[in-house]
Amino acid sequence: MSRRSQEARDFLVSRRAKITPEQAGLRRYGGLRRVPGLRREEVAILAGVSVDHYTRLEKGNLSGVSDGVLDAVAGALQLTEAERVYLFDLARAANAAGGRREPPPAATVHASLHRVLDAMTGAAAFVRNGRLDILAANLLGRALYSPVFDSPTRPTPTAPPNIARFHFLDPNGPDFFPDLDASESTAVQLLRAEAGRRPHDRQLTDLVGELCTRSDNFARRWADHDVRSHRTGLKRFRHPVVGELAVSFDAMDLPADPGLTMTVYTTEPGSPDEERMRLLATWAATELAPAALSAPVEDPAPST
């Protein structure tokens, strides 16, 4: 079985295990059940497909499956929107085998986008790719993520800081993210979603392999096959300069740079968090060298 087929199989099996008959609106009959969630035949009934057809899908054979069947299976398994997108990404990868591949994300950020970042003086902002490499940041964003930028987990001083490496390989990670479990889960789930979009990204494969090898925590979470989108919400930091800080975040894809996302952090007006953000901006203006922001990061090798 190919790696892509194995991922499709494991994803569908893991989602089926999460849905009980009661959640699916099915009657539970007497006797012990050998599976924790739905049976294959129950998913097939709910999706309106034959048991043989669903069994073929759950064995990882998504080649040639129609969007209608995928929609029906997603409904039967009560997939979230992020999980549904991931299933469709896995199917697209299966149908594109040997054909057109998803282009790799941009390796660098163009000058005009740097100017947009620098124009944001009251908010922390950065641009990342799907591997969670930070490719550019404004001064306040650099200050907010200073422990990540300064982390010894960076392969070289000019390589882009990587949020996932910081989470799972840097001993300061647990202290920087107070909501540790949720924060670590988010990092893994974003990488899993990116793997569905770009299964041929060698750098992503290498990153996941490195983290699975060096962190049992990451490997355990990766095996859960959970995915998510990360668009807006509240995030807390325990910053070494200003202490605990709660910020609202909004993440926006950049259509002109497919594969890149801009994330902007703001604080509630008049709140203690706003004051701490101002203190952080003052610290950044005096302690962070402007040259550190303009220095280019190491261009990653093209994905293959």
C-alpha cells in the first residue's frame, strides 16, 4: 500500500471510530460491538453507497471517486469542514498521481508585502507557509515571537524559524504557550492539513519525519490524523518580557502568494493586554535591531 493510500485508510478508519451509532441516529442492537464507533456497513448505509464501494474507499483507494460520493461519506462521518477539505485533498492527490501536482508555496515574501507588514504598527503580524515556517514579520510580530526566532531549533541562523519545531523540540515551548495541549494540537493539525494539500512537499515530509523521530509527543498526535483550519480566535502567550498576554488572531490566505498565510494579532482596546502589547512594542523598538527584520531568511530548496 502506498503512503497516500495508507493515509487515506487511516484517516477514514479514525473518523469512523469517533462516531457512535447514537450520534449517527442509528439504533444500537444487543450484543457486543467489535469496533468503538460505526461499522463499515453502517457508514455505507448512511452514505447511500454499497458496502463494497465504501470498503474500497476505506482501504485507501480514492482514485476515481466522485465528489458526490465524497460528500456523502463526509456527511455520514459527520466531518468538520477542515476534515471534509482534507478528504477531498486526499482524493485529489490520488487522482493526480503521475499528473499535475500542487505547486510548492512561495519560498520568500515579496517586497510590497514586507511594506504591508511594516505599515502595521499597532498589531503583531507575520507571514508563514503551511509548514509553519515564519517567512516575514513586522517589528511587533518579531518581538511577540522572539523566543521562536531565537530558538536553537533553527537549523541555521538564517533559516526561517519554525513554530512546530519550537513547540516540540525547544524546552521553552511549554512555558511560552500556556494553553499547551490546544496549542500543540493546533500545530500538528495544521501540518496534517498541509500534508493533504501538498503530499509531494519533500521539506514537509522531512519536517514531519524529524519531529516524529525526535518527539514522542508529536508522533502520538500525528497518529491521531486530526486536521483543522485556523482562521480566528483567541491565543495566549507567556512572554519572557511582558508576561501573560491574550490576543485575538485573524489568519488570511494570500491569493497572490498561494500557500502563504498572514496572521495578525490584536488586543482588546483599553485592556491590560493592550498595555502589555505597547510595552512589548517599546521593548522591540529599543532592543531589536532593525537589521534583524530585513535580513533574508535562507531560501528553502524547491519541493519535490
